Amino acid sequence: MSHPAAIPFELRDETIELSQLLKATGACDTGGGAKHAVQGGEVTVNGRKELRRGHKLRAGDVVVYRGKAYEVCAAPGSPPGVARPGG
């Protein structure tokens, strides 16, 4: 599911937890902030509200928080669905 204005986020591993993505992108300053955003119902993944901060994101997933969209992407040169080993 692609989003036209999504900011690409390149994976280093096969997955990343939702709260880690929010911190890594700067959408949330702290893990506590990410936890409150997710558990407060402020985050969607692929168009659906996601309440689990540990939800595993994979290449192709789109996260929206506070009007900004982030598209999870595999590292360049990786086969579809596989991130660069050792990142």
C-alpha cells in the first residue's frame, strides 16, 4: 500500500517495531512518546489504527502519524521483502 506523499524509511533488518520506527524517523522524541501515540490510537498502519507498539513492520507498510506518512522500504539492491543483512 503506497502513499503519494510518504517519506521513505529504509530497513536495516527484515522488520522494525512500530515504536522504533516512530523514534527513528523523529516522529516521536522518546520511546514513551511513541508508546503513548500508538496506545492512544494516533497511528495507522496500512490505513488501519494500530494499538500495538511492538507491531512488526515490513517493506511496503505505510505508517501515518500526525498527518505524516512513512513508507517502509527494503534497502536498495535487496530482493523484494528482504532487507540488507547486517545493515
